[in-house]
Amino acid sequence: MAPPSNVDGTISFSALNLDVLHNHILSRLDGPTLAALACTSSELNALSAHDKLWQQLCTSTWPSANHPLVTAAVSTFPFGHRSLFSDSYPLLLHRHSCNDLDRPFPTTTELISAVDIYYRNVPIFSKVQATETVTAWFLSSPFRVDLVGPEKSLPTWIRQVGEKDSWLKQLEENVTLSWILIDPKQKRAMNMSSRRAVSVQRHWLTGEVQVKFASILAGDGGKGSERECVQCEMVVTCGGKEGGEVHVRDVSMGMEDMEGKALSGKESLVILDGAMEWGERRKGKSGKEGKESYKEFAEKRRERKERKQRREKVLDWVCIASGLSSFMAFWSLVLFR
């Protein structure tokens, strides 16, 4: 039996079977399209609000979203998986300094890392790990999250083909990363990755290939200008025999300032908390924005290093000149006494 039609012969969404709507129409839409559809009318907003739709979108986009740690955390979010998708799908842009003196220290007790690596948009690696953020060791040590190590290297179906330089180019163009940080207590999430690699290099000693992703975040307003902005760096380390299968040997995240100094867990937590609360979400998916921000950060770092070297050089000459003047004055007193 055909659904009832309107006076003009059209069929309203409300007249369609809900199973048909959810399983054959709305479930075929991507996240941005479904979100846009929800804004067109109250009826479509209600139809597209089902958490099952957004859960399917999240798990199809990020396989790690199906992990029990993630699903448990997301179940407490204001709008469930729709909140997760809204927080994590666009690229992150954070330019507001976290130097509000009246702002209390974050109450975060743990951060959940949900990491997915793709090769030509096909998932090849997924890992979920919780990191406690209240221990003295975390707060005082350099901020770093390691997901796998050499003893747990995971093979992928990528193979080393062609010349070395062409293989590096292949990795740069085809490997993408999603690193979602989830704060269960604050019921928030954000995707830290630049999506596409900002650089690919072969380690001079081990021969392993390091595929680097990065996000540039506003600093915490610490002493000096070195906290103007900071870099959250994610590195995928790959190894394997020439012409053979590639292994993901290490996936790590760290944070450093403009001087190249590693930030502590306490410092990083303040910056991450500010990024979750005040960070804007870019709609671009190409990943070019992330690479441009990284290049701009690297250029500022180079300029700052050169200025520091010039100041140190001038200071050295001043010290030498002052020493010579003191030496000459001393011998003048000795000779003419």
C-alpha cells in the first residue's frame, strides 16, 4: 500500500515508514549532509536525531569509536554520538590563549585516545587507550602518549614499492590519521590530527619512516613569548624490509612550545582543556589547512631561533669586550702604579 500523499501529490517524510527512512535514506547520508538536513525543519531534525544513525556514522568513519571505552564515554555526552561527531569530525582550530587567571585547573581525570590510521581512506590500524591525568608522574613529566612499541609492531597491507623517495611520497599522499581525544568527565572530544601528514622523513639511524601529523594550538599564557602557540605532534613510525610489508611500530603524541621544549602533562592539560572548550572547528577536509599552520609554526620557530642566536652572539661580544676592557684597565693600573 502506497503512503498517503499531500494535496499537490507529494509525499511527506512523516508519511514514510520509519524503517525505510532510517535504513534506506538517512543511513546513506554522510555526517555533514545529515546535520544540514536536520536544520531544514523540526520534523527532519527529530528524524535525524536518532543516536543509532550517528553511531553508525561514527563507527564507519572511525572504527575505534566502536571500542567499549569510547561507547561508554559517549553514552554520557549531551547528544550521544551526534556530539562526538560534531566535536571530532572537522579539523581543530584553536587560537585563544588559555591565560585566564580566574579559570580553575581542569578537573579532567583521564583522557581517552581513539586513534585510526588510514591508507587511501581504508582503515589499517585502530587503537584505543586511556591515560590517567591526575598522577604526579603525568603532571610533572613531559606529556606523551604511546600506543604501541617495537615489541608490538602491527603489520599492515601497505607494501614498499618503487624507489625510497617515491615510497615516502606515497606515504605522505595516502596515509591519513585521526586522533580523537575524549574527556569523559567534561563530556567533550576533539580531533587533534591534521588529517594529512605535515612531513614524512626517514630516521637517519634506524631507517624507520616517521609520518608526522600536527595541530597548532594557542599557548597557556606562560612567562615569556615562547607560549604564544604550541605544537601538538603525532608521529606514526613505520618499519619493514625493503620491498616488503610495512609495520606500524609506534604511534605517539607529544606537545612542545616555540622553543622546542617539551611541555609537561600539567601544562598540556591546561592547553587541551582550552582547545576543547574554545577551539573552533574547520569544515575543510583536505588537510591543507593543517600543513599550512605547521609550516607557519616552523617558520616562526626558525625566526625565533635565529633572533636568539643573534642576541646570544651580541651578548658574547659584549662579554668579550667587557672582559678585554677590564683586562686593559687592570694592566694599566699595574704598569703606571
